[in-house]
Amino acid sequence: MSTVPETTFADLSLADKTAVKKSSIIARRFSDVSTCSFSSTCYTGSSDEDEVSPKDNRQHNSSGSTDFCIKNISKSAFGRREIDIAESEMPGIMSLRKRASEEKPLKNANIVGCTHVNAQSAVLIETLVHLGASVRWAACNIYSTQNAVAAALAEAGVPIFAWRGETEEDFWWCLDRCIHKEGWQPNMILDDGGDATHLMLKKYPDYFKSIKGIVEESVTGVHRLYMLSKAGKLTVPAINVNDSVTKNKFDTFYTCRDSILDSLNSLHTPELIWERVRSQVDHIIWPDKRMIILLAEGRLVNLSCSTISSFVVSVASSTQALALIELYSSPGRYKSDVYLLPKKMDEYVASLHLPTFEAHLTELTDEQAKFMGLNKAGPFKANYYRY
């Protein structure tokens, strides 16, 4: 019986080798860097449903710290490379880090963060540390965490509690570990969905006496803040960065949009059958046999199952960082209500990103500024203007 000889890479023609290399680059672009979900290089366990919970697997980083809970600390080197790539694609937040690192505008700020945990958000987290803040971080989405990135943050000394595929119980446990730490008390909140704010109000109401401000970037979280304010239960100032113009146009409108599946989070009813196809993919079957395919259980599917531009996240991250700085450094300026980021800061975020497009702003002359009734340094549009 004859056998077909195995073809190796060395046996391929130049054209075939080029095609193989090109396909591997494309595959990495859409798997490793973006979602860290099924790629072998970002593999962090035997399966998505690993038998050992990170809560039961005590780990330590190279400095001996155990103040974190992640999937696998040994994957930190790969995660660090992902963060390095994101930094090169996020000019605005990196420029802000460079400009403000000596001033340390967030010195003595203790920030509880609850956002997506991926390479891009890691750039924001480490920027806040560069600006003087002490942070503790959890994931706002149980499916979007990049495990290798979480490992890199843990190795760098960031107390982070997040892994891909958390249960609901895990989610609240992680968030609780971020908020409550002996010898450390939060004075700022960076939220994406309102869960950190909700848990602190419910379980640690005394902590709110020390909170200087809340920064919220999601539609849901902002809605919850407005409800608290209307009910007279919001006792600290908050900035709604979701509706900051620059962030909104790039992030919400042009790239993310709001997942229509959020309006579905009612499918959990007894008469419907849930059939798990694979991780983050379910068949929802009606009694009459009609069926839909649901991704990521209706959570933000673009961050759970797909990609988002690092440049776009740079805009959102710069807005978040400036909002934190504004609330932290301006005690007494804001009452216990929900505010938009000042227009001047919104325009500053835009200016941080212009060099990437080789665009340069010129300053108004005294005559031009007087004619238009504007300050030469801005803001150039009224607060109601939406561009």
C-alpha cells in the first residue's frame, strides 16, 4: 500500500509560501489580537470550561503578589505583547500619558474600575497608574476578557479580578474583591454598565462618603445614574462620557452601536429551550420549533465575539481619563448630579488624535476670535452642539 508523501513548508513554491504567510497574518489579526478567544497562541487552559476555577487556584506574580484572580499568570508575556501593540495604535491616550505623567493629576486617587478587560483597556489602566492612581479592576462582561492581557496586568502589579467565561456568581465575587480591600478604600469609580456603582451603593454605602466622582461610559450605566439622580439617591457627581461628542461619534455611532440583542438579555423563559452549540453560541428554540442563534447571550457581541479598532478605543479611553481627572481635581465644582464632559475637554480629546491623520490645527488670530466671540483656546462650540 503506497502512501502520499507529506508536504512541508520547505517543499512549497514561492507563491504558495507567500500565500501561507499572508493567511497566517490575517488569521492572527482577527483572532489573537482582537478577541483572544479561540487562538492557540492565546490558549489559557484545557477548554473554555476549565475544571479548576481561578478562585480555587492561588497564583502569584514574579514579585510575590497574590492580590489578583485570573486564569493563568504564565501567559503574561503574550499579554504584554498585545498591550504593546495596542499602545502603538492608541495615539491619544499615549499622548495624554506622556503629557501628564510628571504632573500626576491622579495622585492619591483610589479607582475601582469595571470595564472590558482587553489590550486596549489595559492601556487605559496603566495610563491611570502612570498618572498617580492606585487601581483595582474587574471585568464588566463575563465573555470579553482577554486572559493573557489580564495575566500581563497581574504581572505588572495591577490587582485585577477577571477571566473569560466567568459565571454570574464569579462576576459579583470579582467586583466585590475590587471594591473591598483591607487598608484600601476607593474614592473614584470608572464604570461600564453601572455594576460597580450599584454594588457599592448596595453593599458598601459608607464608602460613598469618600467618593469624589463616578465616570460612566455605557448607555445602561448612564440610564441608571439618571434614575439615581432623579430619585435623590446619587450623592456624588458623575460624568456621562457615553454622550461626549467625540467618544460618541467614534465609539458608539460609527463602531460599536448598541447591541440589538440587549433587548432580548427576556429569552430566559420556561417555554424556550436553550441549546448550547459552543462557547458563546446558543440555539433558542420556540415550542413551534422556530429558532434563533444567539451570540454571547445578548451581551455586547462586538467585544465578546468580534473586533474593535484600537484607535477608536483610544478616543473613548482619553475621554474617560480626562473625566476622572476633572472630577478628582475639582472638588466642590460639581454637585451630586450627572454631567457631560466639558466641551473644551471634548475638543482636547479630538486634538490628541489629529496628528495620526497628519492634521494640524492653527490658532485663531485675535481679530478672528473677537469676530466670532470665542476664546482662542476654545471651546469652539456650545455645549448643545453635536457636530
